[in-house]
Amino acid sequence: MIEQWFTIGEAADVLGVSIPTLRLYEREGLIIPMRRESKHRRYSPDDIDRIRCMRSLINKEKVSVEGVKRLLAMIPCWKIKECPDDVRESCPAFRQHDQPCWMASGKSWKCKSDDCHECSVYRKITDCTTLKQIITECTLKPAERIVPEQI
């Protein structure tokens, strides 16, 4: 099956937002569109879902862009990537709390060599439900976790 890719204009139309808004989300680190050799942005269906989640947080829940970045910073990338303790302790993504790990500078060689758009941490966040589940699974003890049926 061939995955559909959207240009920035098509993505903006599908989402009902402006092209500058998509560029802002990229600049702020909320999304990482793929780039063609020509440097043109391409958005996957997962990117579209991710943007819908971010738009919902911003418009319906009244979370600022900075607040969304802080929520994304709560994703424990070191657990998802199974980083050893010494790597985790020296990683800026572990120490910072104001932006997602894919925006951190001075990352370990393991993360620097990865394409952030293809990174397992970024790829897991496709919608708001998944974002909530990842933060819950990785931060709460098993007895404290909320099962989706309990919500």
C-alpha cells in the first residue's frame, strides 16, 4: 500500500489552517515534516493526525504552543529508546523540560545519527490519545495507570 503524502498547501487545506501556521508549528518543534531533495515539505497521514492533536490542544483546550512543547517534553524518550543510565544522565533531553527531545541540542551520538521524523519517539505520537497513553505508561507505576475503559 502506498502512503499518501501531502504538500504544505494540501496539508493546510485538509487541516483548515494557513501555510504560515504549519511553518510555525515546525519552527516551534511540534511537527517534523519530511523534506524532499528539493527541500519541499511533505506531510504523511500521521503528520496530519499529529497536527490535529496539536490544534485541539491549542484551540479547544487552550494550551499555548509553549505548553504543548512542555507536554511533549514529558515523553520519556530515554525509556522508549532504552538508553543506558549513563547516556540518559548526560542527555540534554533528559535534563530539559521545555521542549521535545527532538529539539534538544547536544544529544548523544545515538540520537544525533537518527532522522527525528523516523525516530520511534516522534513516530509514536500520532494523536492525542496516543500522547496521553505514552506519558501515562512511561511515568506512572503500573498500579497508578488509568486503563482507557476507566476514562
